[in-house]
Amino acid sequence: MIEADYVLKLGGSAITHKDTPFSANTACIRRLAKEISGSVGKRIILVYGGGSFGHAAAIRHLSGGLVSSPSGIAEVRAAMLALTMELTRGFMAEGVPIFALNPSSCLVFGNGGSIRFGGAAIEAIEKALEGGLIPAMGGDIILDRGGGARILSGDTIARMLALRFRVKTLAFGTDVDGVLGPSGAIRAISRAELPGVIGMVGGRSGDVTGGMSGKLAAVRDYLSRGGREVLIFNACKPGTLARALSGSPEGTLIK
Ligand SMILES: Nc1ncnc2c1ncn2[C@@H]1O[C@H](COP(=O)(O)OP(=O)(O)OP(=O)(O)O)[C@@H](O)[C@H]1O
Ligand SMILES: [Mg+2]
């Protein structure tokens, strides 16, 4: 079984201008690609969030957790394809061999909103890693067995792939310095402290997957299933990603 060093989730809050619909942060995408290109030999699986593409489209069509109309489903899919292209273009411009895979092409939600990564999706990621590519999956709209479609957040994809590929670190890059407490970013959070912290953090307007609070729920799930360390860092600050990948993380460490 192939393992990876990092699952790195690039937040939509960093790779897009989240408050301006359908606006990629091209400068940030290219800088992050450059920082990744410096970590030669590391096996990295990329995940990315919807930012002002996925969230902006989803918010128009979601009702009770479901997108029902074919035109709404198609619109959210198209939004994520557009962001996928922006990310791909930025990485290619920096010479980083990104290999984007569409979760909606290989996953379906089962009863009760359950989802399982297996078969073709995992094998494609394994082959990409073996071939020196950087596999990438974005948050997506996934068809539901019961009809319609649901949103699968990048945070959830990240925690599922991190478990499957037994990574050393699951890292979330966002537009804030980590989990913010009353006096700035919290340096370290233990497993036992996590539920209390989740009660304190908030979401974000315009975000359909819970903002920081949704992310920490994914982290809690990850740790309860045997996940190792999690880092939440500021991907908008130059150098932070490169330092995290070279073993000098800044931000909030959770383990
Ligand atoms: N206590 C907190 N600490 C940090 N961020 C918080 C807190 N409470 C609320 N937030 C909000 O959560 C946001 C980060 O979550 P958000 O989902 O927007 O980022 P992301 O996951 O990178 O983006 P995307 O979902 O598009 O991938 C912050 O920008 C902030 O507005
Ligand atoms: Mg989010």
C-alpha cells in the first residue's frame, strides 16, 4: 500500500478572493506552487476548497443539504471545474506537475450522506504519486443515490485521504494564522481540548461547509479514527507553506 507524506488542503480562502464571486487569487496560487516545488521528494496529495467558486454557486442552490435541480447541480460542477482550471494553470506556470482528479466522477453519496473512497479513485492517486505527479482533488458536488446531489467539502476529502494514505501531517492552509482564540492564534490543541475549542470557533458567511468550525469537526473525526498530527496555517503568508513542508510549522498544531 502506497503512503504519502502530506495531505495539503489549500483553502478556498487562500486560493480565491473569497468575498468576490468567481475570483481566483492567481498570485497566491503561483506562490504556493513555487513553495511546493521546493520540497523535492515529498509525496504530497493536494486538496482544495471551493472558495468564491464552489461556495458562491452552491449557496444559490442548496436547500436542506441538497441541490435538487439538474441546472443547479451542473452550475456547481462547472464552478469547481473553473477553479480546477485556475489552479492547474497556476501550478503548470511554475512547472509543478499537478494532476487534477474530479471527486464527482468517481464517488456517489450513499444513504444518509455516507461516502467511501475506494477502487478507482484511490488507485488513480496511488499511480499519480508513483509517477511523480501531484494528485489534486477539490471539494465537489456529488450525486446522491436518493436523487439530487450534496456538497462534499475539501476538508472532508482531506481527512479521508489523510487517513487512507497514513500521512505524517494533514495540513490546512487558510487565510488566518490558525485557530484564533481571544489572544491570537492558538499554538497547540490537544485531542482532549478539541471539543471545547470547536464550541468557541465560528463559521463564515458565504461558506456552505462551516468555515473553521466545519474544519475542526473534520479534524476531530480524523483524530478519533487514528489520524496523526494536523496543522492549520496561514497560506496567504509567503514562506509559511515552504517552512511547514520542511519541518518548521507555524500556526495551530493539533494532535
Ligand atoms: N476562531 C476562529 N479561528 C479562525 N478562523 C475562524 C474562527 N472563527 C471563524 N473563523 C472563520 O473561518 C474562516 C476559515 O474558514 P473557511 O472555510 O473560510 O476557509 P477555507 O476552508 O480555507 O476555505 P474553503 O472552505 O473555501 O476551502 C476564517 O477566515 C474566519 O473567517
Ligand atoms: Mg472551509
